[in-house]
Amino acid sequence: MTPRVSLVGVTFTYPGADRAALAGVTLDIGAGEIVVVAGAAGAGASTLLLVATGLAPRLVGGTLAGQRAIGARRCGIVFARPWTQLTGLCSTVRDEVAFGPASYGLPRETVLAAAERAMQRLGIAHLAARDPAHLSGGELQRVVVASALALEPDLLALDDPAAELDPEAADALYAMLPQLGRAGTAILIATPDLGRATAVATRAVQLEQGRIVRDGSPAEVEA
Amino acid sequence: MTPVPAVGLQVVWQDVRFAYGAGAAAVRGVSLSIGAGESAALVGPNGAGKTTLTRMAMGLVRPQAGHVTVGDWDVAERRPDQMASRVGYVFQHADQQLFARSVAQDVAFGPRRLGRSEALVPPLLEELGLAGYAAVHPYDVPAPVRKVVALAGVLAMAPAVLILDEPTAGLDREFRSRVVSAVRGRSDAGVTVIAISHDRPFIRSMGRVVEMRDGQIAGG
Amino acid sequence: MIGYVTGRSPLHRAHPYTTLALAGAVLLAAFAMTEPRTVWLLVLAAAALAAVGGVLRSSVRTALLLSLPIWALLFVLYALLGADPRVAFGPLSLSSPGIARALVLGGRVTAIVLSFLTALATTSPHRLVEAMTARGVPFGRTFLLASTLTILPRMRERAAQILEAQQCRGLRLGGSVLARLRALGPLALPLILGALAEVDEQVLALDVRGAAAGARRTAVDPPPDSQIQRALRWSLLLLVTAAYAWKFWSMRG
């Protein structure tokens, strides 16, 4: 089966940067894999997510060398700070979650059904009529993840998705990931919360100064 | 030059109440005392009132009933910039406050404002693993590192009371370890430490755990 | 106060295009009117609109605040320094045509500002975006408009957070002019830098959610429109056209 994303010898440098953020990265992510990307601050984990989803260099600028093939039909990405990911156009959680499917011009019933499914998955159906601007950080992050899932992405990139969540909500978020993996979604997680991430991951990749230094079982990285 | 207070001050909330607008009360009749030099973790689900309670100690939120004291100061009689000479408050999203041209300059902002020595800045940067970023613009460092810079800015003020809101959230292992070590070091030196956290190992390192639920203390 | 105020008034419940059409009609009509009497009738009409929207006090207060400098300038330019004949007003000698001119120009400004404040206060940016989406307006344009309408409250909230953070670092507000100027840096810089940094992330997040997909977006919850409202909007257009026709016909006559 075609990998969701295939990187061969990829080097990426941000505009104006002295050194490459990613250097000679070779990595294939297949359907259903849950890969935790570990590394110290500045090691390149977040950058790997941007490159794997095609957002870099397309939207962030910079230069990419090497070969990249994105087999995923649709990608989703979730960052640590939920309030920066809101559209600012929606007065209800339901509309916010429905934004993605609505952007593709899908029929209204399909849009609403996709939003409902995503909200159920994240346990936020009870927030459907609430204004996203008045939610707590934890509630908001679940809305953001639901918004990404509403498009049913083949490749989902999560950049420290539980940073704003209390322990119960964080556990629930990570517990949901294996189910997504079984449905075929490839998941990339960059997070310092290795305990939770490695518990659900099928594979772990460790980055140091933009290079992959380890690619194997989650247990190796957590050690 | 504002005087550096004696290390460690008691913080007392006496039957405080607060509600935002016409909604449900965020803090409902809380009485809590954190002794001078004590370290306490404030835990509980999101929306329990933890942040509102700590903001009262800084004068950012005025309780609608009850009062708060920090040492011999009644917080109701002080402005937040005055409380800053005793209380170091690190916001959950403290990286929003960074503005100087370099990390070192930003960390020096607080002590400069208080008329205190900036001599603490270089060793503090070293302690928190920020020495390599000293001359870098705060917005050119990774977002989690900005959070540590904000913490450094508060520690540089040498507060007698340290209030931290999720100090380890989003940090990698290295920075997390440095932050925990720095906080523990201040606590061992007698600074009163109050930390809101969901980080279980960090919570365990504190002397006491206070749980809040629905605007009230659940355990102490 | 400038910006949307939650409410259930008839203006809040009206289709956003109707509310904006009313404000637009006042704007256009104001320039068609040349007599103080008619202009000030328009100001009264704008005030009546604000009353219907439940925002009379706040809109009038803000409109007066915004118009005051212009009134002062008009008074000096036309009433004090205008042409003869002159009338005595206590110790002042004012130009009679100048007073009329100032009243017309000042009235126009007041009517326009008042009607737009009312429109802003009673038009939910979200409903406006949905209304535009339902009409097939491309996302880029709706986002630009909505961001402009919502940026003030967002920046205000952010500024309040930054202010608190800097106060907790010992920054004292108030004091001498120099002290206030010095306080600008720690307050304004993080506001701007932070907003720019967040825009980066927002662009990425919106892109993967299909904002740039190019398809015609589905309106999930479009505000209801009605024959009456559509008729009202057309009527406003006809009224304004008639006002201009009358103006040009009068000028020729």
C-alpha cells in the first residue's frame, strides 16, 4: 500500500536560518501507524510535522531538498495552542467543527453529519451550541481536534495536542488514537508528553538537531 | 530600589468568593493558608477556580467577599505592580509578555522595574538552560522555550512568593527537569511556592497538595 | 464602544444584509441632502435605528465622541471664519451661511457614524459571514471582512492579558507623560509580535481545513431572509436613487 507520506533524504531550512531544521530525513509513514516524534526543543519534531503534511515550505517558506511524496488524500494538523486554530468566523462549536467539510462544498447534511461524528468522537457533543470563544483551554483543544477529524484525514499530525488538557482529558484524547489508527489514519505526534504518546504509539522516531537518530519501538525512546 | 523582602511569606485566603459576571461562582467561600516557605500544588479539573484563586493573591482579581493577605500586606490595598515586589506570578501563557530585543534583556525587565540588581540574570539563564539563547530575540526561540524565558523573568525578580500556573506544560524532558529543579531550589531556600499543575511527578515534588473542585477546596 | 453587542432586537434578528443596507442608505442619503433640516432629520432617523437595535445610548455616546473633533473643526472653519452675513452669538460673531454649512456637514458625519456604529453593534460577524457564504462570496473576502470586524475585541482581550503580565513584572501604569510613553513598549510590542506569530499558526490550521480549497463553501447555518426584507432593501435603493434624482433636478432648476 502507498505510504501516507514518504520522505527520502529530506533537508528543510527555514527562511533566513543558518542551519537546517531537518537534515537528511528518510521516513515512510504507512496507513494506521501511530508514530511519536521525540526530541528536545528545536530538534525538528514540529518541523517534521509541517513537512510531512505539505505545509512546509508551501506556506511557511524555506527550502526543501530531497524527495517527498505525500500519498495521503487529506491531511489534518493540530497545534498546541487551540485559540490560534479557531477560524474566528463561527459562533458555535458545531459550526467551527463543520468548517472543514463546509470548505469543500459538501452538501449541508453531509457537513453536519461529519461534524456530529467528530464531536461524538471527542466527547464534545454537549458543547455543540456553545460559543468557542467562551470555552476553557481544554474544551477548546478538543474542539480543534474534532475540527481536524471532521475532514477524516488520512494523515493526522498532532503537535503537543494535550498541552492544554487536564490529565483526564489528555488520557481520553490519546486513548482515542488507536481507534483512528485501526481505521487507517496515519498519525504523527510531536510531544514532550512521551508517557502518554508512547503508550498508544506503534513506532517512535527520535530527532536530534534535525536528524533521525533512532527509529524503532516506542519503548526505546521513552527510556 | 524596592527592598527585597524576607524570603518566604505566608499567603492567606480568608473566605473569599468571586463570580465572573452573572454566571456560576468561580470561587465559593475558600479559606486557605500556605505557610511561609511552604510549597503547595493546587490541583483540580479545568474550571475548578484554581487560577482565579491565585490571581487574587496578585491583586489581579478582587474577591467579592473575604480578603487575601501576603505576609503583612492586605492585597486589597495594593496594586499588582506593588505586589510584584513580593509575589512572582508566572502565567500559563506567560510567553505572551515577551517583548525585549533579546532573551537576556527580557529577563532583566522585571528586576529593572523593581529597581533590583540584574546580577541574577546570567546565572539564572545558565540554570534554566537559556544561556545559548541570551542574545536571541524571544520570538526566534521555540515556543516552549519562550515559556521558560518568562519563568526566568519572574525568578530574576527574587520574589518571596512564587505562583506558577502550569510551569511544566509543553516542555521537553530537558527543560522540564531544569524548571522542576529551579522551583525546588527556590522552595528549599525558603520561598513560598504555589503551583497549579496537572504534571503528576511535579505535583509529587511539592510539600502539599490542595485540591479544588467547583470553586471550593476538596482536600488540604 | 465599537463592535458587536449581543442582543435580540429586530436589527439583531434581521438578515445582516438588511442591517448593512440601512446603514448604507443613511450614508448615501446624507450626501444627497443639502439642507440642515433634512440632514438632521436623517440624524434622528439614524438615532431611531439605534433605538430599534437597543444600542441607542452607547451608539450616540460613541458617535458624539468620534464626531466632536470634526464638529470643532467645522465650527472654526465655517462658523468663525466663514463669509458674511454674520450673526451675533453672545460675544461671538458667526457666519450665517457658515453655520448652515457646518450643520449640514456635521450632521452628515454624525448620521453616518451613528448608523454604522448601530450596524456594527447589531450585525454578528458570524451571521454576516454565513450570509455572504450562502450568496457564494469567496472565503478570502469573507475572512478578511470578519477578521476586521472581530480584531478589535480580540486585540483588546490580548492587550488586557499583556497588561496584567507586565504589571506582575512591576510595570506601573499612569504617572508622567514620559513614564506612559516608556510603558508603551512592554505593552504594544508583545501585542503586535504575538498577533503576528499567531497569524502564522492560524494560516496553517485554516489551510488544512480547506480554507483555500477553492470550492464554493457550504453555508451551514445561513441567517433566514424574507421577501419583506428583500423588498425593504430594494426600496432603500430606490429611495436613495430618488433622493439623488431630486438633488440633481433641484440643482438644474
